[in-house]
Amino acid sequence: MCGSFCLWEHSCWYGQMLKGKLAAGMPTVIHKTEVTSTVGENVTLSCQLSAEKEVLQVTWQKEGQTTDNIATYSPNHGPRLLGSYHDHVLVTQSDLNSSAITLEFVSLEDEGCYRCIFNIFPIGPVQGRMCLNVYAISKPEVDAQLLTREEGEVLALSCRVTGKPTPKITWGLPDGLVVTPQLSYVWYPNKTVTVISNFTYIPAQFPQKWPIICMIQHPVLNTEIELKYPFHEPTDDHKILFICFSSVITTASFLGLYYCCLRKQKMGTCQVGETLILVITWLTPKVCCGWFSSKVSASITEQQRTVDV
């Protein structure tokens, strides 16, 4: 009984001593805890042991609902990419005591936490863990429109942008112009958010209050966009008058050419088809005005049909 107890005690003591020696020789993994990238860029994740050891294999994993193996490296098989990561992952450092992978053309789906695992003999696996944050930003859109209402002309201004994390929109306004912009948000499953900021004011009450600037703040993009004042476009009636006036000028030019050629023809120096010139002169205003009027009518009809729907 005593002998068996001593044997058990000796085994425990030896196990504790071996565990202590292994723990004393256990290296740490040097790595960043947070890495940031932007959609479309390349990003490199790297790990390194604090001391050289006999490493049998290095494995890279991505955490998720199921932990996926991304890549491995061993002396016998070299670097190997696994699963769907062949498309945009490269093993950019192949060393048993240090390892790195590069994700090309990063997407929002690449965001998450990654592990680098060094399988060391005789210690076992030692791992490091880092998390990748992926930012995204769209091209900002601004708009300024003059609207006609009962109180007169109203200027409506809008600025929108989509990003991750949520972008911030503010306005740079001239002195004396005080407004309260309306903010709205649209959230998407990929964690991006669309921010829309808009406001209206009556230009007649604030003459010459310009420029107005949309200012966007985001970790990836800080920019200012000056909105252009929306001048009135010519109405369809004005366009018709312009086209018809141009056709009249063209007609007058043909008549002048016809008159000059008649004089030269009497002198035997010009042989011009008088009938052809007269036909062109007569058709020009009719064709131009008629064609454009039909286009305007079709456009108005289409607009009415769209509104009715």
C-alpha cells in the first residue's frame, strides 16, 4: 500500500516537473491583435514565435460558426491553400517559426478573427489570434433641385453616402443660413449603412447665400463636396422656338445661296438645281419643327403615363 502510494506520488511529482519544464520553454506568439483594411485592398496577417522551436506545421484558421482551415505549411508538403480560399489568399511567408498570409481584394465577408497555430514538438500547439476589421465607403451623391410650391421657389438639397462604419454627414452653410437637416438611415445585412441628409429653404429669403457644402467624415474618406446652384433649364416651348429659329436661319441661308446662284447662272458660271434648293428651303423648317414637336409631345405623354402609374 505504501509502495503504491509512493509510486503514485513520484509519478505526480515527475508529471508536475515535466509540465513545469514545458511551460518554462513555451514560446509566445507575436502578432497584432487588431488589423484594419478597406474593401478592395490587400491585407497581410502575420505571426512569429518569440523563440525558435521545432515546429512540425503551421495552420491558419478563420473563426466563425464553423472554424475553417485557410492554409497550412509544413516541411513535407510546403504551403497549401484549403477550400475556397484559393481565390484570394496567398501564403506570403513560409517559415516554420514565422508565417504570414495575404488576403487579396478584401471584401466585407473577410472580416472576422483569424488564428495562426504553431504545432511544436514536444510542447504541442501554440496559437495567436487577431481580428480583421474591414471598412467600406461608397462615392457620395449630392443633389440640389429648385421646386415650385405655393409659397414660391424652394431649394431642396440632399447628400447621401453608404459606408462601414456609419459615415457622418454635416453641412457647411453660409453665415445667416440656419437649417435643421433631416437624417435617415438604411441598414444592410453586410453591416453597411446608408446615411441621407437633406433640407429645404426658400432662396428668396436668403439671396446670395452660397456656396453650400456637404461634409463627409469616415475613417477611410474625409471630403467636402460643394453643391452647384440648380439654374432653371429652358422649357420645352423655349426649345421649340430655338429649333424653329435655327431652321429659319438655315432657310434664309439657302435662299441667299439660291439668289446668288441665279445671278451667276445668268452669267454662265453656276449650274445649280434650282428645284433642289427650293425643296430644301421649303422642307427645312417643317421637318425641324415637326420632328421636335413630336418628340416633346411623346416626352410629355411618357411623363404623364409615369405619373399616372
